[in-house]
Amino acid sequence: MKAIVQRVLSASVTVDSQLVSSISKGLLVFAAVGPDDDESDAANLAGKVLKMKFWDDEEGGKWKKNVIDIEGEILCVSQFTLLANTKKGSKPDFHGAMAPDRAKALYETFFQNVQQGYQPERVKDGVFQAMMQVALVNDGPVTLELNTPDKKAQLKPPKGNKLSKLKGTETPGSSSDAA
């Protein structure tokens, strides 16, 4: 999963000219679900959102307080476009996002994890797959990208066969002792 998190003084979501959600001081979280993401990613990302230090403390210490420490609010908005591939051409490719039917359930799991990790009444939501108007007043501005671990990168074998270079561990067909 991927999130763009902005420190805000206020933020709101409107759909079809109707105010859906609004917050005062806190975090605006745009979250996207990738095709390989699962419940552990939802829990991991929710934990990062809640624990990440976005504010200074009263003594002037930089980056010392998280949203819970300041008793802020959180507005979560699903945004699959965060996973667009823009490397080729001028049209974004959204194959890096999970299909909407599966993504909705996982996004809701993420949202519920954020609520359960904090105070549910302080965590608001947009409308999944709706055309939303998101308004915000940035504070700073402070914007961070948060990602869950890439499962594909964790499964890749190391480049080259380093073991074959060690004496006594030749692979079949190789010989470091040939003279």
C-alpha cells in the first residue's frame, strides 16, 4: 500500500455538492491499494500513519509528536491514481492498482485499523470510487510518502551466484581448481 500524508490545518471532502467529511488540525491521508497488498499491509500502513511524527513539541524539538499526541483528526481518502505508472508515454497506466472490488475491502480494513488505533470519531473517510472534491489548508507544507514493504522485492533472489565464488562451493559445471 502507498499513502501520501499531508499535515493540515483543515481538510474536507465533498461529493455531488454535499459535504461528506471534514476535519480540523491533523492529517489528510490519500491511500492506494496495490495488487499484491493484503491485510498485513493495511495494518502496517495504519500503524505508520498513527505513529509518524509530523509536529514539533512545546520545547521546540523537531518532529517529536504524532497525530495522537496532538489529539488531531485524520481524513482518509482512497486514491488509486497514486499507483499510476507514468514511465511511458503521456497517458498514466493504472495496472499497478488493485481491482476496485478487491481494493474496496482492503481500503476499508486500512480505514478501520486507523480508527481502532486511535479514536474512531476523530477518523473520517471520503467515498470509495467517487469523484470527490478535496479541499485542504496545508500546514508547513509537510507532505510525506509512506509505503508498506514491497513483497516482490523481498522474494527476489540475490544477483549473481555469490556462493559459486567461494572455494569448495562450486556449482555443477564450474571448477575453480582446474589447472
